[in-house]
Amino acid sequence: MDANTKLKRSTNATFQIVAEEAILIHLNSGIYFSLNKVGTEFWNMLDGEQTIAQHAATLAKKYEVDAAMVTSDLLELAGKMAKDDLVDSV
């Protein structure tokens, strides 16, 4: 996985947003994953159309932070979600 990867939410995952934070649950394994506010924004962006770098640029602009740092953070998060089968590469 790299910054040019396009991701979508797995059909094996469901989620609930509580107080601006998402709780993701893998339907088959029961594994759950909690996301902070920015992680939840990333989760909501996962449409299979844009790359991780594009999502990072959007978030970096919104929060006025370095896009490279956001890209690195999103790649780490996406890797963890992929490991738990919560996202799929397109």
C-alpha cells in the first residue's frame, strides 16, 4: 500500500459514529476498531475514487498541517485497517 492506493470500506465492516468518533466492527470476526475525529473523517472519505494522498491533501488543508505528515499517518492507519479487513484496495 502506498499514497496512490485507492481504498473503499469493506463490505465486511459496519460502523457507528458516537460523539464524532467512529467505531468500526468486522462483521465476521467481531474485531472492532476505534477512530478519532480525523480518522473518522478519513473513513467517511473512503469511496474507492480518490487516493490516500488526495485524502491527505484534503485533511491537511482543512487542519492547516503538512500534507506529508498526514499522508504518513493515513498510510499507517490504512495499513492497520487493511490488516483487520476493514478496507479494500480498489
